[in-house]
Amino acid sequence: MTPNMQPGTSQFNNHGGHEIFDAHEVLAGMINMLDQYQMYQQHIQDPELKGINERQHSFVIQAYNTMVDSFSTGQDPRVPTQQYTMTQNNEIVYGIKPSQPKKPNASVNQLSDQGLSAYMLGNTKALATLLAMTALEMTNPVLRRIMADSVPNFIEMSYEIFLYQNKHGYYQVPQLMQQDMNSMLNGYTKAPQTGQGMH
């Protein structure tokens, strides 16, 4: 016979209903990303992109396992949240070069590293956004911290893919005219620091 539990004392009572749904959405999203990365891997040609795919896939499996551990127990996971380290440098190519207009592929045979890297970026950006929104709705402090700590990792993965794409001309970065850029950059000034709270 199961003893009567006080509210909040069971491992199954330390999650709010809203966060249960949100956590399910995050975990399902991570599974989708992992499954899709496996599909992309079969079509990627560039060894560098293959390496990014493999490293990110491996990292997200660990992040997923950490999240499932905490979600199912409501306690600290056995393996804490890790930190993703990208391999790209931070050099960005600015400007637009003429290129062919884009259009949907007519068949799977037209999959390219340009498209595949874009799909990967879509996966990581969607999860970064979803994790940030979900972390705001968590009541369980451990799960909230894991969700929040995962956001920078998915931002880093997104940035790594962006840098790869930019280096290969897949993701071009337009700039404003110098005069417009300067006007925008100088459009704000610092507020005086009073050192006191608002009155």
C-alpha cells in the first residue's frame, strides 16, 4: 500500500503542468534534431561540415540525456550540463556577391552542403529559441537551470554553422552604406549612472 504523500514531496509532484508540456516539446524537438542530423549526415559531402554535424549530434545526445534524467526525477542529473565549444574562428566575410537565385530542390538528388547546413542552422536556432522560452516557464529549479544553461550551447552551435556557411559564401552578410551605419551606431548615448535605486 502506498503511503499518503504530502503535496510536493513525490518526485512526480515537483513539476507544474505547463512545464510538463513545455519539457515534452523541448525533448521531442531534440529528438527531431538528432534524427534529422542522422539523415543529413548521409548526404553531406564536405568533411568539415560532416565533422560539425557529428560533434553537434554527439553533444546534443548528452544534453538530451541530462535533460531526461532531471525531468524524470526532478533532481540534479548524474551528468551536468556540458559546454559546447565550436571549432570555427570568428572571422566574418561582409558584403554580397552575385549568386544564382534560390529555389526548392526538384528531388533529393539536389541536396547540397549549402542546403544541408541551412537545415542544421534551422534546427539549432529553433531549439535555442524554444529552450529560452521554456526556461521562463519552469517551476522546478533544477530543470529550469538545465534549460537555461542549454541556451548558450545552442546559440554557439548556431554561430558555428553560420560561420561555416559565411566562409563558403552560403550565408552572405550585407552592410549599410558607411554614412547610414555611422548614424545608426551613434544613435544612442549612455544614461547617467546615479548609483541609487529609482525613486
